[in-house]
Amino acid sequence: MTPVYCTIEQLSALFKVDYSSLLGMLHQDAKNHPQVKKFNRYVLSEVVNLHKTTPEPMQIDLDTPFLTLYEVRDLLAEKIGPMVYSTVLRKAAKGEFPALKFGDTYRVPLPILIRCIQEQRISYRSRGHK
């Protein structure tokens, strides 16, 4: 697969992360992992590999839609049952579904989340009252 080279502006728009915050993180990534930055651009696959929360490979391109954890919560509520934000945050942090972590912010690729829902990889426990 041919590497995709991105500017910080493109990555900021793709991941829905503030430009200034992302700039600092990517600068640190490039300092510690030289393979992340080539030709004054960032290699998308390398950025994804450094920030993913699970070991499974992620195929991401510039058209991949990403969700915030609030959007993930709403989608999970629609598909498998209501969850509070802190539960979704805990599931993302534990790697129950693949996500990218930038600082204290998580972003979830929509196609991968849909696949996890279809494969019933996200646990759900209803708290019904008797």
C-alpha cells in the first residue's frame, strides 16, 4: 500500500482534533519516531499506529469518518442499548473497540465501530430494575 502523506491541517480535520493540540503531539511523535514524518508531511499509517488503542491493524484513509466518544455513545445507544459517557470512555480506554487516542481525546473510526457492533464485540449489560 502506498503511504498517504498528510499536513497537520488534513489530520486535524480528519481526526476532529484541535490544530494546536495536534501540532504539539505530532511534533513529539516525529522527534521520537522519525518514520512518522517524511518530506515535511506526516505518514497517515504511522500516525494511526502510534495512537491506536488496540493491536489490531487499522486501515484508515483521508475519507474515513471519525466519531467523538459522544457520537459513539449515541450510535451505541441506537444499536445495542443506552450507555453513559463514562462507560464509553472506559471501553475506548480498555480497547474494547478500536480507537485513536490523542492526549486525553479519543476518536473512533466509524467503519471499524460498525464492524465491532455487527460482530458483537462490544459488551453491553442492561441495568434493568426489578
